Amino acid sequence: MSVSKKIVLLGHFGVGKSSLLRRFVENTFSENYMVTIGVHIMKKEVAVENDAVTLIIWDVEGTDDFTKYRSSYLMGASSFIYVFDATRAITYSDLKYNLNHINEKFRGIPVHVVGNKVDLVDENDLLKELEAQEIKHSYLSSAKTGKNVELLFQDIAAQLVTHAQ
Amino acid sequence: MHNKDVSKQFLDNRHQLVTVSSELKVVESDNVIFYLDKGSDITEFHPFFYTLTTIFDELETSHRFFCIQIEFLGKRRYIDIQTKKSIENQEVYVFIEDMTEHYKNVHQIKQVRNESIIQFNVVQELNNQLEVQRGFKNKFLANVSHEIRTPLNSIKGFLNVLKVSEVSKEQLDIINIVQDSSDTLVTILDDLLDISKIEAGRLEIKNRRFDFKSFIDVLRKTYALRAQEKRLDFDFEIGENIPNFLVGDRLRINQILINLLENALRYTHQGSIKLNISTSSRNLRRIPITFEIIDTGIGIAPENLERIFESFTQLEKRGLFGGSGLGLSIVKQLTGLMESELEVKSVEGEGSSFNFTLTLGVSHDQKSKIERDSVPLIALPDKEIKGKKKKKKRILYGEDIEVNQLLMTKLMADHGGYSLDIAKNGEWVIEYLERYPYDLLLLDLTMPVMDGFDAATVIRNHSNKQIRKIPIIALTARTTQEEKELAKEAGINAFLIKPLDQKALFETIDRLLNRYKKKKQEED
């Protein structure tokens, strides 16, 4: 059985959403920051046990105000990935507020919180900071080193297959 | 409606109309922008079109998608897409508009904007981290200072006591050495605290009228003697047109000059040290005064000239001659706080010259001496002044540390003008005050059970007027401005820092007792 599922990457600009996508789909990484405007869409088929899921991943232009996201970009999503930059507290200081907005607008759609660029910080310090701000994260990743990138999408794919069944 | 008819509505080659079936196959396309085979799966052309599945399921018949990035024939294009569902044919019309030129411009603007915001965020993060580190450092310094000052207080105090007891010449030499070392420790502690205060923006310049000429004269005499001890010449010049009384921060000017003169002494082994003070102005309100300290010492290499102002910097060779490496950093920062700039010129092996210009106020009163200058530095006990025995003033001392209790007992016994009782915490202080009449309270701020701040607050709100009005002097190793202000708020009249300066202690006691006596007489 093969299904296709839409996943949307959300978060402030410059947090590494496009880099995570490129690392996952093309296994490439560039240090140069290239702004995403509008939306860039890529797909990849992921095997989950005997099944295959085609992940249609929407890399949406970053913003700090989630109420400004175009609803056409988010409609039909099976899962959201909320990416923040572990080196810039400002990209997760409003996380709870933005999560509330997404959860209210898209009830029942899972949101996976990912702290990216962990290769640039002391993970223990970051964990303490997140704990202090009561931020629950799903993964700490690095698009640069590839840390947890494959695992993130694999887990989401597995969750979507289970959910579809 | 046929594609041709619809495409007639558009006048250039930036628009394309595609009809897609519910199985996501291309039914028809005018291929103006992209080439799409009839019957091909449109999702194979681009994954965006998977979204059409959702559109078939939606009740709404029309949707707009802006700025979709599509790679086509090796080029990136930005397109807007509008979809319209045909219910009767179970098809979707897809209107594609090529907006590449427009969005490329938007992209450029956003690239610059986002990069600068990210850069700003990064700088902000670094600043925040520095602030946290600085706060930690300042707290650490304040705590360390407190911990060191307490034992240092007893070392310095007992050295004074030992010095006036019967000791041999050899023992006196040793006491003097230990005393010098404790003085150095106190200076280092003060320097460390000053640095942290300046960095935290908590050091204020307090401008007051002072006798500039007398102040400089004391410095001149001190350093002429110090230079002589090192067999160096000490040259001194002061402009005749400099007024006697100026308005400025005497304490900080003194600190700057002492640091620069000590520095010159430390690094000069032959020749001379010179202090020049001059002004080019005869203004009656504010005058610029230039201070210049010139030595014939070891000098500084040009590449090291900037580094000497960093905290804890002692150039390799210079480090051999002692010092904490904080002096010049403090001087640089203090002159900055007084809106001046410290300049240094130096030739390695020949000597250095430091100079700065302070703009100081000129006091309108150039004749009268400050009243307190005429008061002897150490007030003599009443019994010696009057020549007859007087009733001793009764002092209560709130202090939990035994060695400090012992030291104060000894100081009071040697002075002879006061009788002393000791209470080991704030609660005992209150208890004693309620039981016996006291003339003055000496209060340690850090005590168990009830600390000095709380005790002072209780005293100032006491129902008994005698207790409520008692003069209180805080004796403490706590040195921050915040703590001084807290003490003031709690109703404490004076604040003395440990290690205690014996002279200052008795001076303050006398001053407060006199003030209290005068007030009482006025009330009566």
C-alpha cells in the first residue's frame, strides 16, 4: 500500500527548515542562507515496514507570526513540523503562543517541535533553557551534521501510516 | 468552456490553463509556460499538484496559491496558481500565472532584511550571554569580597593592636610586612569591586567641593617619600592659576592618580617620576585640568599599548613587578566615566607618559576651609579633652563572629572613651536595647536569627522613643551600592566597610554622638 501525506514545515525564518528538507531529500547541506519565499515543495518516499509513504513536504516561508500563514499552504496537512533555531532564543520564545494557534486552527493534526542547529550549542544548556521555558520538544536536530533528520521524518512517516490504518 | 476560450482572457505568455481530472491526469493544457502531456499524471510534473486531491474533497470551488517555487528546465520559477472546480465534469481548472520576475525582486529584499534581522538576533544573544556572565561575575566578586573582608578585618585590627604592644624591633618589622600585605589585599579587593561596579554601570561619580591644593599636597608628600625609598627623583609641578577649591570626585581622582603613580613607581628602577598638573584656562566656573605622570621606567612596546588597559593584563616582563593587573583598567574606565580620555605615550626602555584632562568645577568660595578639615582626624576621648573623668558613652555591638567581637572589645578598651556590650544576633540586639540604655549601636549586617537590616527596621519602628532614635553604624563586609541603599532605607545612619579603619570608626562614632546630642538638645 502506498499513500501520500502532506507535511508542512513551520517556524521563524532562518531556523533551517529548508536545510532540514534538503538534508532529508537530497542529503545535501549549504552554509549559505537562502531565504525561502512562498513555498518550496519536495517529495520523498519512505518505507515503513511493508508499506511506503510518499511524504509531500511543504517548506513554507518563515514567519514569527503564525496567524499570517496563508491557509492555502496549510490545508490538507497530515502533520506539522515546528522548527526553531537552538542558537536564537527569539525563535522559540513565542513557541507556546504559536503552537496554541496551530492547535486551535488544525485540531487533531500532530505538531512535532524540532530544535535545529544543535551542532552550534551546548545541548545541556539548551535543554535547561527549554525546561526553564517549559518547552517540550520532539527532536534536537542538525541539518549540517544530519543528526536526527532521517529519524524525524521516519518517525513521522511511521506515525502517519499507523494513523492511516 | 474550452481552454482556448479561457486563455483568450490573457494577453501574454505568462499564463497557462490546465484541466485536470479527479485521477489527477492532465485532460487539457495550452502549454504556454510548462509542457504537460495529455493523460500524464500531473503530480509527476510537480508534487504541488498532490494538493488537488484535497481540492476535490473540499466544498469550496475555488482556491488561490501564491508564490509556488517550481524548478523547470534547470530554472527556478515562481508561480501563482488559482484552481476552480467543475462539479459537472469532476474536473479542476488550474490557472497558472508566471510571477518569477516579481517574486525575484521580493526575494532580494527579503534576503537582505532577514539576514540583517538574524545578525541582530545573534548579536543580541551574545549580549544576553555576556550580561548573564557579567552578572554572575559581579555576584561572585561581591560574595568573595565579603568572605575575604571578614577575616581580613581581624587580621588588620589585631595587627594594629599588636603594633602598640611591647614588641621587639624585629617583630615590628614583621608586623609591618604583614600589614603591608593586608593593605595590598584590601586594595585588590577594592579594585575588583570597582571594576565590576563600573562594568555593571553602578559606579557613580560624586562631585563635591574639595580642597584640591591640600589634596594634591598630600599626594606629593607621599610619593616624594615613596620615590626616595626607591632612590628615584620625584619632580612635581602645579600651575599657579589652579584654584584651591574645586568641585569634582576627590575619591576617584585620588584613585586614578594613585594607580598611575604606583604604576610609575613599580616599573621605574632608575631616574625619575614626574607629576605635572596644569590648566590653560582662567574660567571662573569650570576649568580643564591636565594631569601628566611621566616616568623613566621600562616602557611599553607599541604593540602592547592597547592591551595594558584590559583587566588582569600584565605584560610578561612587567608581571615580574607585582600588582593585580587591574590598576590601569580602572584608571581608563574612571577617566572615561569623568568624560576624559587617558592617553599614553611610551618608548620601550626609555619610559612612559600617561596624561588625561578633567573638567572640574571651580568653587565660588575660595577662602574658607571645609569645616571638618579643622576637626582632628582621630577624635580624642572626652576624658582627655576635659582633663577630668566623664561618664563613658555606652555602645552596643551586634556581631556574631567571635574574632570580630574580640577585636572591637580590644579597640574600645584601648580607646578608653566607651563601654561596650556585645549581642550575638539581631534578636539579642533588640533585647539588650529594651533592657539597658545605650548611646549608640554598632551593627553587623550579616548575622544569624535576625540580620542587621531587620534589626534596624525593628529598632526604627520601636514604641520606645529612646530606642527608636539611637544612632546606628553598620559595620560590614558587604560593599555594594544596593546594600548601602538598603541599609539607609532600614534607618542606618552610617556605613563602615570591613576591614575597619580605626580612625574612621571613632570619627564616625563621635560625629553621630555629637549630632544626636545636638538634636536632643534642640528637642528639649
